[in-house]
Amino acid sequence: MVIFQFLLTSALLVLAANFVINWFWFRKPGPGLARGKEEGPLVSILIPARNEEHRIGVCIGSLLAQSHTAIEVLVLNDHSTDGTEAVVRDLAARDSRVCVIQGKALPEGWTGKGWACQQLGDQARGEWLLFTDADTRHAPLAVASALHEAVQGRRDLLSLWPRQLALTWSEIMVIPFVHVLLLFFLPHWMPGRSRSLGAANGQFLLFKRKSYREIGGHEAVKGHLVDDVALAREMKVRGLRLANLDGSDLVECRMYENAGQLWEGFTKNLRAGCEGSLAGFLFLFGIQTVVLFLPFVMLALVPYAPQILPWVCFQILVVLVLRLALALKCRQPLFSVLLHPFGQLFVLAIACNSWLKTAKGEVTWKGRTYGG
């Protein structure tokens, strides 16, 4: 038992060390990037939209208010059955920078979002292509700051990770694990072209147009349910320059609005995020189970094995301190820290469902079903 506790504690400290290094890597755009500019290269802002009537207007409004005014906003109406198209056409009538594109039928082998993004990329005129989602809201300096960072750093792809809004209990418990997976487990500081080192957030992907074309655009990952991560991995293996930055002061997003949407969305993402590697999927979520969840379960064993009490208390303290640091850095709800064991259990349950649904070819999203 003591040997097991030693190994568990050692694994947790390795995780903590990786997080500390990632802390400095995952920085906000510096103060010199926050001035913006009125002129500059054309940025094509590309938004795939499927039944987004209730939030697309706020998203586009925030983009039209950018300090970097050399933009075009292309919105692809992906066969919406609500008033999405009407909202966008109304905005387009008031601002010539907005354009509506009618989505074509989904070809065999494509995911819906990937096909929508490919059509947008084909229509874009900008030197830089910014793919973003309809559920995002952008501060006035978001585009200018990201563009300055990408140009100065000679980046081929720059991804800002927005502040993730969480309002309901299920969101508060689960949404913070987006950053847990990003900063606890991935060694972003490690150089190399390994696919496992690639990551990006589809809520804000700023591509150099030439680099996007070089990897083949979204067609290169046309069947991938987690296209943002897949695109980042394509950039990595080709030796192109990728950067992920903390965009919590510049962009915000509410990914899901209730437990049902959250369950369906993460079911789509968790297994697919590990691509074809079942071993990688099992390893990642096995580590989460042992290192981030098991210490809380082992509290129940203390009456029968009192010698483990110091170990368990130390492990729980480290987990909660790490979660608190993450919450402060990424502007997460602080109450989510106290709910950590329940949130981790919820994530593991979704992961099991993701595995089963993917194996059966029953993954659903936005009214479409995708095979395994």
C-alpha cells in the first residue's frame, strides 16, 4: 500500500511539474499587443452556423466592433432550420463586410463542421483566415492582438483559448476540464513534430492563408470529429509554427447551455480527440482516474488503513491547489474547484459513453450521426 501511495504521489507531482512549465508557456498576449491598429492585412473571419439564431447576432456584432477594421465576415448557413439566415442577412444589409454563404450538401466522408469550414476557406479573400464559432464573443482588441502576435512570432497557426463560461451545475463541474486536459497532461513546452504534441481550439483559429492551403485545409481532416486538434497535429508534423495562447481576456464562449448538450458534445469529442489510438485514450483517462480521482475515493479507506492518511491528504491538497491555480489563471468558476471529484467522475462517465458510441457508430451532433 505504501509503495502504491508513493507511485501515485510521484505521478501527481510529475503532473504538477508539467502544469507549472505550461503555466509560463500558456501566456496572454503581451501588453504591447493590445494597442491594435486601424489598417493592416485583410482578415477573413469565417463562421460555420447551424441553428444559431439565438447567439449568432451577438457574435457577429462583437466582430464588427474590432479595432482591426480590415476584415470580412463570412457566415456559412449550414442548412439551418431556425432563423439563423435571417439574422445574418439583416446584419449584412447594415454592414457590407458581412456575407452569407449557403452551405452545399454534405459529401460522403465529411463531418458537417469540417465541410462548412472548407467552403468558407474556399470563399475567403484574406491574407489571414480566422475560423471562429457562433457561440463566441470577442473583445474589440481580439483580432488585432492575435494578428500582431501571429505576425511578430511568424506563426502559421495561432489559437486563442477563450474564457469558457459555465452557468449551470453541469457546466461548472465539467467545462473546466477543457483546460485540465490542455495544461495538466499535454507537454506543450516539448519541441518536436510528434502528432501528440498538437492542440488548438476551434473557437479561435487564426491561420496564415498560405499555411492553411499547404496542409490541404479542412479536407486534410475531413472525417475528423475534433477538427481543431487534427488541424493542429497536421501543422505539427509538417514542421509549421503553431502557438496556443490564453485568450480569456479577449474571447469568451459558452460551449453548452444544459446538461444534455454538454453530454452530447463531450461524447463527440473525448474519444475522437485521441484519433485512432485506443491505447492513448485508455491511458489518458486511466491516468485521470488514478491521479485526479482515486485520492478522494481512498479517503473512505483511511479507517481501515490509517497509515495512508498523510499520503491521501497530501494528494488531495495538491489536486485542489492545482485546480485553484488553473481556475484563477483561466477565469474559471472557483466553486468548480470544490466540485472537482464530482466533475472528474462526470467526465469519466462521458468518456465511457464516448467510447461506446464511437465503437457503435452512433455519435450524434447537430442532428447528424457519424460512424465509428
